Amino acid sequence: MNDGSDAQAAIAALRRISRNEVYKARVLETPLLRQVLLRAVSRFIGGEELSQCLGVARGLHERGIATAIDYMGESTRDRERATHVTREFLRVIEALADRRSMASISPDLSHLGMAIDPQLACENAQVLAGAAQAASTEVILNMEGSDRTETILAIHQRLCERYDNVGVTLQAYLYRTENDLADAIERPGRIRLVKGAYAEPAEVARPLGPPTDVAFRALMETLLASGHPCSIATHDPALLEHAHRFIESRRLPRGPIEFELNHGIAQDRLQNMQALGYAARVYLPYGEEWYLYLCHRLAEYPPNIYRALADALSALPDMWKL
Ligand SMILES: Cc1cc2nc3c(=O)[nH]c(=O)nc-3n(C[C@H](O)[C@H](O)[C@H](O)COP(=O)(O)OP(=O)(O)OC[C@H]3O[C@@H](n4cnc5c(N)ncnc54)[C@H](O)[C@@H]3O)c2cc1C
């Protein structure tokens, strides 16, 4: 009987592969592999093109589910590309201007140029914050690896000096998050709480599982009780249930609270929260940089590997007809 060590080894390998630029390039340059993996990721994303993503977003909005749209990618290495990414996010804001709070944007600062120069990412994020404010919507910054946390929070702080529509994501697995949450609550902008998706050294992060779940629960209670605009971003049914019971027992106003899940994952749980009267949002990424996103989604829930395999294999007969 396997004690789960095979699954752990697979997860560790996926996390390593996801960061390897050589593997990534090989995979994406091989047409068959690319097409097979694209089929596997398609249930989690809004497509490779903005037009496809807008169609998916429209369907969700019609069901009363808001979206946080991300033109996927991170670690942009040249300025031109960072400008292109910023322009693409502006296209998203423009395309969704009539839907206001139904659609926010959710970029990675490293996609906007932070790995080249934090000042460049800050300037690009300012452009997006201004456009989003004019369109009455929000920008929620994604949180990246722990080597970037400090820079992302510093940029968030600067953005908050000029805009009140810029939120940030905090990761419960990081030991530092208790302090970061206290600081973020003092600023405007929605705070999105997640468990954390990166392979982090033991000195900075708790292991996923019970230690992170306990921390998430405590941070979530602090955040909910603060009355600050927040997004509780977890698929974990025990934490969703705990959030609901906490809100009820404290009779907290629901206006500032939102529950947010990834597109294509546990949507029945989001519908349950909607049925309980809460605002619901889906993180909806699109674009060609889906490789890392697929690796993350497979690593965080190993049964997805079987689903991905089934999706990928179902793509083969179509391809072989060509
Ligand atoms: C809206 C949103 C934004 C996020 N932004 C960030 C970010 O900026 N930075 C960051 O580090 N992380 C981010 N994450 C990812 C997050 O850190 C976790 O890795 C991810 O949400 C899985 O953790 P969980 O809370 O759902 O709990 P888990 O304990 O991982 O999962 C609980 C249960 O949810 C279901 N589930 C979870 N994941 C999957 C999946 N992939 N497929 C199918 N079922 C699944 C399963 O039933 C599982 O048992 C974000 C997540 C969400 C929902």
C-alpha cells in the first residue's frame, strides 16, 4: 500500500519542472505536446486569446459570478514585453468597462517588469490602477515567491498612496504574513487571502496541510473581523464553512466580503457560498503563458493529473486526423 510518498514525489517534481525554463521551452516548442497540454489546461483558463476569455467571463457574469482577469505570465525579462503586457491589461479594462465591479484585473508585478526594475513595474501598475479607477473597478496584485514579497508589498504601499482600488494577495503559509496583514489592513484596497502556491524554504513558510490551515483560519478571522474589503480565496470546504460560521456568529456585515475560487475548480462550493448570500468571484487567467499555471494546478491537487491525462488523451484522436 502506498503511503502517499509517490504523490509527494510527483508534486515535488512538478514544482521543480514548473520553474525550469529549458523544459518549458522544449514543451512549448513541440507542437503535439503543446496541443495536448493546452487541452489539459483549458478547463482552468479563459483561453489563449482575450476574445475567448471575454466570452467565458460573460457567461460567469450572467450567473452573478464576478471575475478577476489575469493576462497570465510572470518574470518578464525585457522592457518592451513589460509595455506590451501593460497594454494588454489596458485592453482588458477597456473591454470590461461596462461591467464595472463584475470584472477586476489581477496581474503579477513581475509580469509588468518587476524583475527588470521595480520602478518600471510600479509605473506600469500605476497606469493600470488609474485606468481601473476610471472604469470603477479594482486591481488585485497577485503574490509571488517569497524572494519577491517585500518588493511587491512596497509597490502596493506606493500605489495605495494615490489609489484606493488596488488590493494585494497575502499567503497564509508565510510566517511574516501576520505582520503584513496588520499593515495591509491600514491601507485601502481589497486583501485577498490564499494558502500559497510556491515551493518555499522551511525558514520562511509553514508546510501546507494542518500548519498552514491553522494559520489561514486565524488570519481569516482577523481579516473578516476588521471589516476591510477582502477576498477569501480558498477551495477548502472546511475553511469556507468556518468563514461562514464566523461571519454568522459575529453578525459581520457581508458588504466587504467576497469568496473567490480559481476558474474550473470546485465551482459547486462557490455556488454554495452564493446561495448563502455572499459575493462570488472567479480568478480567470488567459493567454499563452499557461504552462506554469498548469503545473501549479496539478501540483496542488494531484488527482488533477488523472483528469489532465484524460483531457490530453482525448485530444489525440482529433490531432491524428490532421
Ligand atoms: C482566487 C485565487 C487567487 C490566488 N492567488 C494566488 C497568489 O497570488 N499567489 C499564490 O501563491 N497563490 C495564489 N492562489 C493559490 C493558492 O495559494 C493555493 O495554492 C490554491 O488555492 C490551493 O489551495 P486551497 O486553499 O484551495 O486549499 P487546498 O488544501 O490546496 O485544497 C482544498 C480542496 O480544494 C480542492 N482543490 C484545491 N485545489 C484544487 C485544484 N487545483 N484542482 C481541483 N481541486 C482543488 C480540493 O477539493 C482540495 O481538497 C490563489 C488561489 C485562488 C483561489
